[in-house]
Amino acid sequence: MRGALVVAALAGVALMGTPAAQAQTKKEAPLELKADASARPWKRYNGWPARDYSKFNTLGKLATAPAPKEPRKLAGIAVTGDVANGAKLVADRTRGGSCLACHVMGQAGNADLPGNVAPDLSEIGNAGREDEWLFNYVYDARVYNPETVMPPWGSHGFFTDAEISDIVAFLKTLKKPAVFRTVLDNPEKRPPPVEKRENLDPIENPGMWAVDKAQELWTQKSASGFSCNTCHSDPKTQFKAWAASMPKWEPRLDKVLGVEEFVTRHAKATTGVDWLMETDENRAMSVYLHFLANGEAIKVDTESAGAKAAIARGAELSKRKIGQLNLACTDCHGIAANKWIRGQWLGEPKGQYDHFPTWRTSLLAIWDIRQRFQWCSVNIRGDELPPDAKEYGDLELYLASQNDGLKLSVPGIRH
């Protein structure tokens, strides 16, 4: 069977060629259609937090308990608590990133690069808010605003009632504007980051190693005697624009197929190699195929019935609140876009795709877009999905459509 597929590819059937050639042949690239494209059972990467957040939503299932229907009653009793402990709790990074990730909080804001996603609370003690309101807003703000980006600190188990009382006691002491030691400490004056490194310079970007590695793999024969070069001897011409048209709806798999999953399935079908998603070989080939299309504008199919349905699903998934922090893609890259969450700038959806796969300087590793999706889930204390999950395909196509017209520049380089 494999030999027949390769012969077909040699005859001009396989993958990506020029659009004119594809239209002329109207034949499909050979793909492995039955096996998973990533490791099973899926196991979280080494070094990632080993947590189980199965009781909270993921992109694949709904599990989070509903929001409270009404505020908890405190019977008119004033909230008392330990002010000093409250000051410590609002800055505790082990509790989901701390309140300072989103709020300036007076004297607490002096020490820890506060964000500005949410209102400045430096003078909340002058606002005349009732203790019960303050308590409930920290406990679960959804009772007042169902679409809030504020995590449900109490109902999702970050803080106990006693700790929330300490936080409320601290909030009531905040009555003066924050005084910042430097301009950079003030999120309203902190300049947005600008990436100035030459990402295609191998001295600046170690991710360029993947281009050399992929060129070796391209001509490396498998046990079957075939290689990528068997059918694609002129990749610079054949793949000049292909990656800019990916991902795409693949009817044979009933899902969206990205470059990385395509590499896995096409390589297995034609040469027999197992380049599972997010292995070094798969990442190298993805970087190379994107690299060959550098300078091409992203233009994915948004008109076919399958693509339209996938984009619609992706748009809905981008709004789904997931994880213990109960956040959606649109919370960080929509409502809070172009603001600071602690010292991290939150960008708009456009500009979040054209540089992937990208070299992560903080991790000394190449990440593709699916690994970025996975980490977003883990980072907000949720369970991720395997990289070949259908939900990630829908989300990737939706994101690619939001980046339409931007030119590829891969491998990128980011912190």
C-alpha cells in the first residue's frame, strides 16, 4: 500500500505543488487516516505543572460548576480580618498569579509590576462599597457580572472565606493614589514591547537550526527507501506559498488539518516514518515548510462549507471560559487586549499567528501554535488537549482567519 501511495505521489498526486497543478490533477495528498497524530495516552510535558483540573471546563468538555445566582449574605456584619495578611495575599503569585496581575493596589502596587487589565483599586477604600459587596466580588464576581474576566477566587478554591475577609480588610485601607518608583512600574505609562531581534538570523535566533535539520531530514531515506525528496526534489518552488494557506479543512479526517499534523500523516503514509506532532523532527519540518513560505501573506480557506463551520466553532471556543481561573481567549486577547497582565503585554488576535512556530527564549525551545494553545490552558489552571485535538484545529483556523493578510516570518522569536 505504501509503495502504491508513493508511486501516486511521484506521478504528481502528492501534497502541495502549485495551485494550478492541484486544480489540474484534483487529487489528494496521501495521508495516514486512522492512527492518532500525537502520543497516546496524552501525558503532560515534563516540566509543566502536574495538576488535575478535571472539574473545570476545557476546550473539549464543559465541567465547571455554574456561577452563584445571588450574593452570599453576611447579615449586615462588617467584615473584619488581618490587614497585613490581606496585603500578602493580594501579592501571592502562587494563588493564580495574584490580584496585582490585573490591578494597581496603592502601596501594594509599588513592589510588583502591577497590571492594568482591571480597575485601579488604590482608592477603593473611599468608594463607599459595602463589605458584603466587596466580599462577594472577590469570592465570585460572576454574581454581579456573568462575563467578568475576574476569576472566582472563592468558589473555585483559591482563597478561603477567612482569607477573603483578610483581603477585604486590606482593600478598605486603600485610600491614596499609587506612587510608582519608576515609569515602568506604572502600567499606564509602561511602553508596549517591540520585538527588534532579527528572527531569521541564526546568530540571534537559535530556532533557525530547524531549517538545517529539516533539510537533512528531507533527503534522509526511511526503511522503505523513500524520503521527502523522492517526490519533492524542489521544495523551494513546490512549497513557496503552501504554508500560508494552512490550516485547512480536511474532509477525509472530518477536522481541520494544520501543518504539523499534515507532516505526521503525510510522512507516515508515504515513507513510513513516525514524526508525531511536537517531536523534534515534526517541529523542524514545520519550521522549514513555514520558512519556505516566508513573505507570503496568510490566506486560508474561509469559504468552503467545512471551513466556515470550523471557523464558527473556533470563534465559539475562543469565548469559552476554561480552567480554574475561568478565562477565555477573548478575555485576554479581546477585552483585555493591549493591556498589561503583570509584566506581560496582551496582544490582539491579529499578530498572534504569523511567527509560529517560534523560538521561546525563556524556554530554549521551539513551540508550534498547538503547544501555545496547550500552555494557555495549563497557565490558567486547566487541562490541555492532545495537539491533534479537533478543537485545536477549529481554533487554529479561526485564529489564522483573523491574521489574514499578514506575512509569514518563521521561525519567530519571542520570550
